[in-house]
Amino acid sequence: MPRAPDGRAFMPTPVTSSAPGKVILLGEHAVVFGEPAIAVAINKRTRVKVTDGEGDVSRVNGFPLSKQYHVHLALAVERLAPGEVVDLVTESQVVSAAGTGSSAALTVAVVHALLRRAGKLVPGDEETVAREAYEIEWLAQNGRGSPTDTSVATHGHGVIVAEEAFDELLWTVKKGPRRWRLHHLDLPPMTLVVGNTHERGRTMEQVAKVGRFVKQSGFGREIIRDLGVATRQGLVALASGDAIALGDAMDRAQNGLETLGVSTRKLERACAAARDAGALGAKLTGSGGGGSMIALVQGDPLPIAKAINRTGCSVFVTALGVEGVRAEDKR
Ligand code: MEV
């Protein structure tokens, strides 16, 4: 039976939390090296239900919980319910390995549920959840990556990640030589179409590949700096409500990401089709190597969604300004 810090035992009722997926508007990969990034939550969520388990192994969706197959969940249980047996049930609208933040949404939802179950979370304390979820992602990714995905899955809405300070600071995360400041970003009304190539992109591999390139080559570091310039252009465009300039920044970022080697032909065909159909800008989103692309739309998204779909991607139009992690029960 779980116990609160004061020794009080909690009822073994289920605890359910959910967190949103995300897209990176600008700055993926470069953010790992200290350049800014802009991430936004999307209207697809992952739910995790935690119940006291029976027997001597924890389970996920009826299967024994194993670090090999469920590394994020296993780490979360090891850290937040040590020595306990729990049953986890997961349910996700966020497609995995698609660049839309499936592992961050899962990690944030399970962390939120386990902390609440243990009586260790003050309602509204996003920072504790974001920090713990980032530690887990970082361990799962062999010590790589930034707190971007876990922070936006926790906070929702829009998040600016930067070394420098902006308004509306949420929290600061340090890891080795890096310091990231996470800020709330109010999003202007805008429409994004997301196209999933169904080529599986693996964040850990792509981040490791870019890491090697940047370490070995001055050209690699130049591309990272240029991606940072594109993100800063995007921030100015967002602040002034200039959708055309934001689209230009996205196209510039896509160029950089192609040079970095994380794009694919299919992503590029989808971006080109979106632009031909009238998108203001289009780029891959997330770690690349497959996964998804996003297109910025003014007006009716349908022609652009159809054009992306004709390149073999499945598509959805996302609402923005989505809520972050939340309890899905009354506790
Ligand atoms: C993945 O969604 C974003 C990357 O920048 C990795 C990271 O920031 O951890 C590619």
C-alpha cells in the first residue's frame, strides 16, 4: 500500500493522468547545443492509469514491466514507486516514433500519476513533474537531449526554450555545461497541419548522429548557429503576428535540418507539396530521420492537408493552446 510522506496510507484506487504530444515549431537539434527552440502542445494526448498491482511484478497493459520494452515507464516506477508492484494501463492518441512527443507525453503522464499516488505532488506544481520527467528521458536516451519535449508536455500551450531570459519564465534546467530556461509562450491564432510520413524516426539515434557531426565539424556548428538564427526570426515574427515571416523562418530551418542530415526524401516531398498548395512554411518537426512534418497555414487548411496526404502521409490539423499535464480523476 503506498504511503504519504507522513506515513498515512493511501487508498489503492486508480490514479489517472494525461499529457499532450507536441510539435517543435523551430529549433529542434539546435536546442541541444544551447540555441533557442519553440515547442507547442497538440490536441493528441496520452493517458496513464496506475493501480496497486498484485503478485510480485509490475505490469503494463497486462505485460510484465521491463526496462527493455518500456524503459520510460520502468524508470518512472523504479524512481517514484521503488519496491512497489503497480499495474499501468496506457492509452495514447500520440503516434510513437513520429516526432510528435510520444515518449515525453507518456513519461510526463506516468510521473504525474505516480507522484499524485504517493501524495508527493501539490496541485499545480508543474516544475516537479517536468524535472522528474526530464531526468527519466535523459536516462532513457543515454544522457542526451534537452528538456524541451518534457517541459511542453507538462506545461502545454507554447514553450520557448533558451539560454537567454525571456518574459514568463517557468523553470530553469541545468545538465552538464548546458542551462535551459523554459518560458511560457502565448500563441497567436495560427493553424498547423501535421503530416506523418510513417517512416519511424528514433530520437536517440538522430540526436547522437547530430552530436557526432557537430563535434567533428565546424560546418556542423555553423548549421546549428543558423538554426538558432531561424528560431530567433520566428520569435520576432510570433511577437509581431507576422505569419509570413514565421513561415520563412520555418523554411530556413528545414534547409538547415536537411544539411544536418536528419531529413528524408519523403519529408521533403511533403514539405514541397505543402508549400505548392499555399502553406506559408513547412519543415520536419522533432528529431527527423522520418517522423512528421508541419505546415503553417493561413485560411483553409484542407487543400494543404490534401496535398500532404497525396505524398503518402497521414495528416491532422492541430488545435494549439492545448492544456498540459492534468489529472483525469477527481483526486
Ligand atoms: C526532439 O523532439 C527534439 C530534439 O531537439 C531533441 C531534444 O531536444 O531533446 C531533436
